[in-house]
Amino acid sequence: MRTIAFVTQKGGVGKSTLASSVAVAAFEAGERVFVLDLDPQQSLVKWSKTRGEKDVPVVEMKAGKLAKALAQLAKDGVTLCIIDTSGADLPATVAAMEAADLNIVPTRPNAFDLWATEATRKTLRDLGKDYAFLLTQCPPAQQSARVAEGVTALEAMGGLISPLISARVDYQEAARHGLGATEYNPSGYAAEEIRKLWSSVKRRLAKGKAGQGGTPVKKIAKAA
Ligand SMILES: Nc1ncnc2c1ncn2[C@@H]1O[C@H](COP(=O)(O)OP(=O)(O)OP(=O)(O)O)[C@@H](O)[C@H]1O
Ligand SMILES: [Mg+2]
């Protein structure tokens, strides 16, 4: 079993939105997915209730029980565990970071988010954990100066995972209906972005720690 965590010491960036859509895309691609919601807000537990299906199970989890729960999930044959965390700097977030094979740090292309990302990176480096940044809620004209600056800053901090995720209504609507972007509008741009993201994450997990530099940014910008 591989474990990924969506982490950043900044609220409202898009962690739960991305975690739910990646969970669904990975399930569609044949993974046995299980989601642990470590955020006291319980966004994904609520998402799952709205979804009403057990195909991508979501349970509330406390940091103290995380290690035991992960061992049990691995025994049960789960192939991918996705952990969603709070935007606050809680001990639970550190527990998730420690448990994950790969930490994904979403950030929007603006100064406040990028500064907050620096703190998250420091924690991850101190823990010696693998991580990748993900630029999200980008304006649809992705070549904008603001996005380019974000790309440069994150590259300097240790690498981005592709693709760039745009701000799209499909993400909001999918979440509202308890769906992933690939289910809400399978032929839409958001679905395409999420399928690409799952492919990148899967490749990165297969590489293990070796890939800490991430994909060269020029390649991501070209593909976007
Ligand atoms: N790519 C996107 N395009 C459009 N809207 C988005 C996108 N990603 C997230 N949002 C919206 O941004 C808001 C915050 O998203 P979300 O709840 O996923 O963030 P979060 O990081 O999990 O927040 P918290 O730290 O509070 O848990 C939501 O209203 C969501 O619909
Ligand atoms: Mg959330």
C-alpha cells in the first residue's frame, strides 16, 4: 500500500477538493482506495455522506490511531491510502506527513500562499519526508505572470508535480455532489487535469524518494 497526504499550513487552498478527485480517479484506474480524514472540519467525511457509495471509503481518523489504521488497511488489501489534513498547523498534520510516502503540498499562485508553503516545506524537510508542490486554482490563462512567478518560486523550493491545476467550476460542482471531477464531467478539462495528476503521483510513488526534484517546470508549463 502507498500513502499520500495533502498537506499545507494554509487553509482553503484546495486540499480536500484535490484529495477527493484524486481518490476517485485512482479508484477508476483500478486502485483499492481508502481515505482518512484527519481534519476536524471533516470535509471528506461529509463529501462521502453526500456520495452515498462505499466504493471510495472515507473515515474520520485521529492522529494517535493513524499508524494502527494504516497497518490494518494494508492488511485488508488497500493499495492507496489518501490522507486529508487540516489547514492549521496541528499535530495531526505532522502525523500525516510522517505516515505518507509522498506529501503533496497544494498552493495557489499568490504571495501569501507561497510564503505559507515555505513553512510547510521546512516541516517536511525537518521530518526528512518526500514532498511535491502542486500549483492549484491557477487562472485559466496559465501563462500569466503570476503563475510563472509561482512556478519559479516552487521550483526553487524543490519541485512541482504536474500538471498545473486551474480554477474551474467543475471542481466545486463535483465536490458539492459527492463526486470526483472525473465523474462529474468525464470529458471536461478538470477531469483531464486530475487524470494527469493521478498519473504523475503514481509515477512519483513508483520512483520513491529518488524523485525529490520533481518534474522540470518547463515541461509542466508546456504540457499545461
Ligand atoms: N481548482 C479549483 N477550482 C475552483 N475552485 C476550487 C478549486 N480547488 C478548490 N476550490 C474551492 O476552494 C475552496 C477551498 O477548497 P478546499 O475546501 O478543497 O480547500 P482546503 O485546502 O481543503 O481547505 P481547508 O484548509 O479549510 O480544509 C472551496 O470552495 C473549493 O470549492
Ligand atoms: Mg479541507
